[in-house]
Amino acid sequence: MSLITEMAFHGQWDALLEVLRQSPERVNEASEGKGYAPLHQAAWHGASLSVIGELLSLGADTRRVTLKKQQTAQQIAIEKNPERGDLAYILAPRPLSLSRLIRRLVVEEPALFGVYDGNRIICDRLIEMFSLDVAEPSATQLPDRLAAAVQALTGLLPDARQEQAFKVGEHFDFRTSAAFWQERFIPALQRILQRPDAMFLGDPWAVVADLFDPVPDQWGLRGDLFLWLEMRHSLSHTALPATTEALAGIVQGAYAAITGTKLVARQDTWVPHLAHGGMSSGMMSGEFWCRRAIPMLQQRLAWLRESWRFPA
């Protein structure tokens, strides 16, 4: 048993984190017998969200499974600590969306963009385009996917020395170029993708849309799923608020904007463009949003913020 796995086995989190801060490449080091990495042990012990949050920030892999039972850390937490809904949420293996990857790049490399930069306008459109991304990007697929998206938005061909000019109002002329995306933007994204902590959802680049993943296991009426997805898309630029009360106001505002109706617990709403067939098609349940969805999102916000309070 290595020093890393031994400290994790005994739940010695302060000492373990001190070592991993100096050697983050060892964060997924696993025991020889059962294949338990520190994150598995943290789930087994029911460690605090702050401990688990720092493990994730160091690159702990939520998708890694143990050797014998082939369990993820989330599955271990659910088995050993079924009352800890916070662990089940924080440890959920989530796919890495291009939208989140791009948001992180914007935060970490602000020098990529200038003042009144046309490239930044296109970048924001890419964040929205990939807000419901279902295909996790690989290092090999990333260039083609991004190049296709940029071409769809601008008409710029990949690997071509082209520029595109566009106006936003009478006195605002913007430009974007194929060279920027091919030579600067895509390589910068690839560098983040190749880092051990690429999956980590950090405070600076987290938005309200991130709270909508994973989706609930139960819905009110048939239209609630489609409203959930549209709300997730529409809030892909909305920064996480400081309080759960403010979050409730944001979701209520999005509900009213999309449905055209104020959210009331005992009132169901029909939205034609969210009707996709079947019984209760296009119907939104006010009860579901008031009693289940918004409290769930508020709880997730509190858990997420707690996971960012790393131990001293």
C-alpha cells in the first residue's frame, strides 16, 4: 500500500491533501487489491464536500471504477452513505461539454480576446451552441468539431486564410478570422482538455446551466423535460448567484420568459413550441417547478459552493 492509498484508507484528509497539492499527478493512484483511489475512499468514509471538492480540483476522476466491484465513487457513496445526497450529486460522473470547456478557456486565457473583439462574440455563440452538448469531446475530434461550428456561424472554411467582417449596429464593425480559431483558440482548448483537472467544474467558469445536470429522475408533466432543457440552454451565460434565494428568482424569471406565464405552484401552463407529442404534451407543472425543481437547483448550488471551500 502506497503512502497515498494508505492515508486515503484511514481518512487522513489533511495529510493526504498536503501531499497531493505537491504531487497532483498521484490523485488517481489506486490500491493494488481493490483498486480504490482517494476519491473512492472519500466516498466510502463520507468525507466532507470540501475534501471531495479539492480532490476533484486536483484531477480526481469520477468515472474511475474499482477493480473488484467495478464501482464509481458515486456508487460507493450511495451504497455506504445513502443519506448523503450531497455526495451523490458532487460525485456524479458528468460528461465534459464543449460549452464548459470554452467557458473555462475564456476565464483562464483572457488575453486571447481584445476589446470589442469579433472573436469573442463568436466564442459566446459557441458556448450557446454547445450548451446541450451530448458528445464529449476527445483530443482528436475537437479540431473538426470546433472548425465545423465556426464554419456554421461565420462561413469561414477550416485551414483557410479567410477573414469575415460583420456589423452590430451602425458604428460597430467586428472581424473574425480562420487563423484565430485554427492557430490559437483550438490549440488552447486542447491544452485544457489534456490536463488532469479538465473535468473539474470550478467557481470562475460555472454558470446556472451547470446546475441542470444531471436531470431529475421524475417529472411533473410531459413538457417539463423540454422546458428544463431550454432553460439550461438559456442560462448558459448566467453566473451563479451568491444566494439560493437569488437563484430561485433567476429560474422564476426564465420560466416566465419562456412560457409567457408567471410561475404559480397550483397552475399548469401549456407552451406550444414545447409540445412534442403524447399525453400532456407541452404542459408545464407549476407544482413540479415550485416544489421540486427549484428546491433541487437551490440545494445543488449550496452543495457546489460548499465543495469549493477547500480545507486550509
